[in-house]
Amino acid sequence: MLSYRHAFHAGNHADVLKHLVLLEVLDYYNRKDKPWHYIDTHAGGGCYALDSEQADKTAEAVAGVGRLWGREDAPPAVANYLAAVGQFNPLGRLLFYPGSPALAMTRARPQDRLRLFELHPADFESLSRTFAGEQERVQVRRSDGFGALKSLLPPPSRRAVVLIDPPYELKEDYRRVVDTVRDAMRRFPTGTFVVWYPMLARPEARGLPDRLAELGAESWLDVRLAVRKPPRDGLGMFGSGVYVINPPWLLPQRLEAALAWLSARLAVDEGAGFDLEHHIE
């Protein structure tokens, strides 16, 4: 099933949380000179024009990154995220939103490598254009990232951040996330695995964090950001979460300082709020 297009949702509240966490993880990895791999199982189109037909149709960025743009009172982690988005908007107007691979590239040094997977043909072409000229550091493949991940673990440097961010269009996606993370932990126990998930009424979504916790990682972090009350009809995403296996030890501190500010700025109604749980060895 290939109907999902991230261009419709670029820059929304879920992207804000996911990309803030991703940048914090990569910045921590950059504290050492040793190279790292960034592996994205569902990379999308790379970068999105917010005046495109898709983005303009839903205007989700307006209620996401748009509410934060230009703020001078943002806590450090949010300011760090906004500065990265700003690299794609040098004139100061919010015209483009970078996807996860583009943001990862802002942190990549000459010795680091990106491995990107995307199955949708149009998004694969867009992703390939985004990184055309970076073939030495970036490989883009039209492939199912769930299955392709196996061949890349462990990476030669034994340092990697893996983002697993499927569309969750199918119930099967939830099972495949858990199976993929289980296999990845077996192949590469010291890797950092970042799993984004939607907050939905459906039982598969509600149960995913618990199923990830049952994999038994010694160090983990689970952060959730809700922007509205769960809808009465049970339809629609009211927030999202990010589950990190082997997170940086500084990550909880950085997020705690940002979450209250973020939830207040992104709130749609009184149901907005956040949760942060972690255990880091």
C-alpha cells in the first residue's frame, strides 16, 4: 500500500517532536570524532515546499512548526531544532520543511554516512534529487526499509542512529516495527534506535510502547506529546510519541526543559500535555 505521502503532513506537531529528538541524538553522536551511520527506513521525499499542493491542502505546518517559527523564547532543544529548519529557509520566511534525512544531513560530517530507504516511487525520485551530488556520503535505495535494515547492521564504525518511522497505514506496520527492532537489537545491541509512533485510539497504537518496552532494552526513553483531547469518535491522531533505545544520557534533561513550552505552544485544546519516561544505564 503506497498511498501515504508525508508531504501532506510536513512540519506538523509530530514532525516537531520527532525531529527535535533526532537532532538531539545526532548532536550527541557528534561529540566524538568517530564516524556514524544514519539509517532511515522510511525516508520520504527529503524536503518539502510548504506552498506545494499537498502541504497547502492540509496546512498542518501552520499548527506545528509555524507556531514556533520566529519565537525568541524557545528553550535550548527547541531553538536547536528551529535553527536547523532555518538552514532551509535562509531568507527568514518559512517556505520549506526538511524531512528527517535532510535534517540528519545538517549534522553529518565528512566521515559520516546516510543510508536512506523509500518505497514510494514519487518520494524516491524526490529523495534522490535532494541528495544528488552526495553519492559519496549518501545512498538512496528504493526498497522496504524494514527488510533492508538487516544488511546494514552492525555498521563498520559500530556507531549508528536508526530512525524507524513508517506510515502505520496498516495494522501490520505495528507488528513489523516490533519485529524489526527486536532483530536490530540482536544484530547491533549498542545502536541507537529511534521509533516514532502515532497516538491514536486504535489498540495497535496504544500498545506499541509497551511492546517495545517488552523487548528488554537496558536503556530506553519514551516521550509523548499530545496536542488535543482524544476525539470522541476515536478517529484521528491527537499526538505522537518517540521511543528511543540506547538514548544519550543527556536526552531526558534536554527534553524536560522543552516539553512544557512545546505543549503550551502546540496545544489545540485543554487535552494537550506530555509524558516522559526513561531508564538509562
